[in-house]
Amino acid sequence: GAVVSQHPSWVICKSGTSVKIECRSLDFQATTMFWYRQFPKQSLMLMATSNEGSKATYEQGVEKDKFLINHASLTLSTLTVTSAHPEDSSFYICSARDSGTSSNEQYFGPGTRLTVT
Amino acid sequence: DAKTTQPTSMDCAEGRAANLPCNHSTISGNEYVYWYRQIHSQGPQYIIHGLKNNETNEMASLIITEDRKSSTLILPHATLRDTAVYYCIVREWGTGNQFYFGTGTSLTVIP
């Protein structure tokens, strides 16, 4: 089946630094990927839609200058949390849409746990 | 925004069937019902989806009411590994649009 990977699986960084999270579709092409954030005991919240070769679309309330998204290839999207603060500590999950099938199904990555100290 | 409502939590005895309800009274004609589950600290896992007919796969069965305003996910023989948060989501098939997750149901399978 279709596999989506994320790297790193967990990361600890100091306040004020930037962290990059990668999302890769391993066996299919994904022109569109999605980034979610999940705080403890809460549901997944969609942050942005990442489109290959174009600018990402951000959900209301998500700061695009803080959460930089780059989707430079059909198999890779990156989320960079800039100037991270403790309140950015969360579980970040991506999903990738299989653009090679008519169903356009999406597959989720395993998530990245970010802790900002 | 999520268009579904689910009970916050449920318990189920190991080996028994787990029946998880979902209300989606505003579902439109071209929207499918999807079910995902999330085991603690993992990404969501696809379970099943359907439009109006009942569906079954190796993981579960999906029963959709005739008016399509509600559905039930059935895990026929729950095991401890089925303990997870189960999300019911409605979305148009084939569009690849984003999923909007509701609060889900936290299912605990009890030995």
C-alpha cells in the first residue's frame, strides 16, 4: 500500500530556533500534501494545503510566516517552524494525496513530535 | 469544519463487537463517509469508507442509514489493539480535498 514517511519522528529544540519537518510519499506522486497539528487530547487540526510548485494555502489563524511550507517535488513537502516557542510543541502530521489514481486518496504519515524547550 | 458528531468515549469488552455511531445530518449527495482511527502518538489509519451502501472489509463493517444522516462502524471482534480514537469524516470522493477531523470517539477495549 501507499506509504508516507515523516522525518524526524521526534525533535527537541530550543526556543527561538527553527525546525524543519519532512513529509515524503514513498511509492506514489503527490501534487498535494496536507499538514495537520494535534495538541494533547485534541483532534487533528488542518494547518495548510501544500501544492507542488506553488504557494501553500493556509487555514484561518495559521501564520504563514511562522510555518513555512515548501513543496518542491512530487514526493516531498517540508514544514519549517520558524522561531519556535514552547506553545508550538505539538504533534505534526502530514498526509499526501495520490495524484496518480482517480480516487485521489490520501495517506497519512506517522507524525512528528515537536518539543520546544 | 467537521460535519460529524460522535460520542466522546465508549468501552467495549474484548471479543465483543464494537459499534461506533456517527451523525452526519448535513451530508450532501456526493459526500462519502470515511472512518479513520488513531492509536496513541501515531498517524491516522484508514479503516473504511462508503457512500450509501453498507461496506465491509477485513477490518470493519460500515452501516449507513437509508437517509444517510448517520452511520455505524462495527468492529466485529474487538481486541485490545483496537483501543484508539475513531474519527468519522464526510468528504467528497475523488476530489482529494482535505479532511476536517471532528473530536472522534475514544474507544477502550477492556480485557
